[in-house]
Amino acid sequence: MTLEELAKKTKNELLSLARELKIKNRSKMTKEQLIESLNTVQTKVKAKNETSIQAEVEAKKITLKQPPEPIYSVGLSTQETYRTEPLEEVRFPLPSSYNETKIALLIRDPYWLYAYWDLSRETKEQMKKDYGAWERAPLTLRVWVEQETGGSEPVFFDASVHSSTNNWYLNVHPNRRYTAELGYFSPMGKFICLARSNTVTTPRATVSEVIDEEWMIIEEDFRRLYRLAGDPQSGSVELAESLLKRLEQEMGSGAVSSISSPFGQPPAERRFWLVLNTELIVYGATEPDAKLCLDGQPVALRADGSFTVRLALPDGVRRIPVTARSRDGKDEITITPVVTKETY
């Protein structure tokens, strides 16, 4: 796109192009600065594309190979004939085995582990001595579980696997530590360990009990995740119910600092009680470099000029004037929503 074509576009169109090209600080640029930045980036992209095309053409050139002896034409002057052959692609296939006796353990989710292994020739020869053929040995995965509370007896379970496979899924429990051993049982019934895996810890299958306000996500992201969790087509219904229950518990216990309870805690001697709070979310957007005030209080804007404010909503009529003033102070816009709340 030429400079003339860029100059004919509006500032919003230029900002959209700058966003596609990932130009930094675009929102603070004037129209002339946007045109200059777009032209510079487009020039660099064009030069890079031309270099890439030239390199691709050079790579596809046919290599001319001269035969050991020239071929002569009868009755004509001596001339050499050349043969053209395409370059052959060199491939390096992965081996089916690396001749090492090893086993590794990976976590798929809170309820499943994935184990994969390899056997060396020496190990197969060892198994062959006991069973005549190593394929006949009862290959077994012994999975050790670390107990939640200390105990004297070790805890493990065995999973029989076929000798023709080299991987297996294991059904386990959440929030436990597991280590797998690859081995087989001797004719005398003794388990012979061939390799020991790494130790893994399965994640929890519930919402974390840790509530740290320092790392709370922004309001819009929370609402988006909450909507997805409540949509059966895009999330888990169980997750939505769990989040809702957790939110109710936090609201009732006062764990969420942004939700205040005018009713206080219920009496300790009563088990049946009800707490109800109401919040108002005010959100919008303006120029990123503008100054914004809500009900006379300054509001911090995000990098794109958007903002979100959560307010307590008591009974009655409340006017919430929101004023945005341009950076140079020449422009000012005020919008005042009026909210009424009645509790019965």
C-alpha cells in the first residue's frame, strides 16, 4: 500500500492496520505518525518476502551433473550432453527401539497417567532365559502410591501389559504421588524390576481452596470464563455448579472483599440463615489517553481505553455520573446512568 493510499484512509482504518501489523504504541500516535510507521513496516515485510522468494528459487534450481565420459554425435562436431536430475530428499526415520531399558510416566488428567517404555536386547535375553522367549514373560507395571498419611505397609497395584505394546494408560486418583516400575514375574512368582520411572503428582479434581486477591483475574476475564463454564456445549456443567457453590460460600463467609454484607455474620447458634448482596458493574471505553472520573472519583483505564468498576448497590435511587475528558482538556463527555433498587 502506497503513501497516497494510506493518506486517504481515516485514523480508525489506520489504527486497524497498525493492530494487524502489531505496531506498538499505536493508540498514542497521530495520523501522520501512523502513516509513517505503517509505511516503514510494509517496506520491511516486502523486502523480507522478496528475500524469502529468492531463496526458495535458488533452492529449487536443478543441479546439472556431467557424465564420466562425453557422448559424441556421429558425423557432427563434438558436443557434450548433460543430464538433469532432481535433488533427492534425505530422510531419517525414527527407530522402533533405542536399545535402552527405560520407563517414563506422564500425567494426562487427575484420573489418568500415561506410561511408555523401551527394552534393550540384554533385557530381552534375560527374560528369554526364564521363559524360552521374552514375548512369553508376564510383563507387568507395578505402580507405587504415596500414602496421604504415614503407614507401615507400602501401597502399590499391578497392571499386566502385553509384550507387543510399549505404552499403557493407568487409572489413578487425584492429588497423589505415583512411581511406576516395569518388570515381570519369574517362574517362582517373584517380581523382577527392570526399570523405575520418574515420580509424578496428579492434580486436584476440585477448585483450589487458596484464595489470593493479589492474583485475581480482571472482571471481564472472570465473567467470560464463568459463562463458558456454564455452557454445556463449551464447558463442564459440573464445573459451573462447583464455581457457583464456591462463590456462594465465599459470599456468605465474607471471603470476597469486594462484596460487603450489610447484614453481618449469622448468629452462631442458628444453622439456617440467608445472606443476599447486590453489586453493580459499570464498564465502558474511551480514548486510552483520556482522563475518566466516576461519581467524582478517578478511574484507571486499561491500555485499550476500556474500564470496569464494581460498586455496592444499596436500596434506593442512585445517580452515577461518568465523565471522560480528552488529554488536552478541550473535549469532555458526561454520561449519567440512574439505577433504582428495591428489596422486599
